Amino acid sequence: MTLGGHKIVTLGARRTRAFSLTEVLITMVILGILAGMLMLVFGGSSDKTRATGIAAELESVKQAALAYEVQHKTRNNDPLASLATAADFTSAVNAMLDKPLPANRQASLVRENDGRLHVAFENIQADDNLSAALNRFVSQHGDGGYSGRAVGGGYSLRLLLK
């Protein structure tokens, strides 16, 4: 509509486009489904990370035990044999490590029936998810000397020393 050559705009003629309630709800449902899928994909990664961290600690214990053996070896003795208890072994290993083991983790030496010696974390407090992650780690790295099994409410992880 024009008046004297000027265009007149009425308030009703201007219309803004907004999202309807249905469009907003559908968008929220789609985003919720995508978030749920991401939780399924990345939800177990924290257990895998914890399992890898425990295995890395055990590898550090192995290196510290070997270093302890080299430092304390004399002609006719086995320095590791003198560390009969897990507490003795843990304190000897902690002395060799830059960062001591967590207070709730105790390392031990385990001699198998065939004479092979392992370093071990016995009774790791593990729920079903962490036990499953440790089992997957052992199955993937078993040829590297790792072995493990669920024991009662915990988990036992071993690494071949020699």
C-alpha cells in the first residue's frame, strides 16, 4: 500500500519465522538419542584406562624388582628370596620407584610350580567392568607375560619376572 509515493508498512504484514513446539521436541529427541549412543561408545573407556594404568604400575614393579636384584646381588645370594612377605617386597620396590605404589595396592612375588617367578598385584578391588577390562588386557597382552584371573571380589594380575 502506498500513500503519496511512499510505501506504508502495516504491523500485520511483518511476520517472523519461529520454530514450532513440535520441531523443538523432535530436535531434542534426536540429540538425546545421539548422546545415548556416545555414552555407549565411550562409557567403558574409563575401565579400560584403569586396567591399562594397573598394568603399567605392574610393569614398573617388575623393572624395580629387577633393579633391586641387580643392586643387592652378591655372589651366592638371591636378594629377591629375602623378601618373603608382600610388605617387604612392596617396601623394597617403593624404594626403587620414583613414585611409590598407591597405598591400597600391594605387590608380591609369586613363584609358580614350574619355578617361574612373577610379580603380582593380588586382590585388586575390581567391579565386574574393571575385571572384564583386565581380562581383555590380559588376552591382548598375554604373550608379554601377563596373566590374570578374578579371585573372590577382586582380581589377581601377574607379570612374568624371569
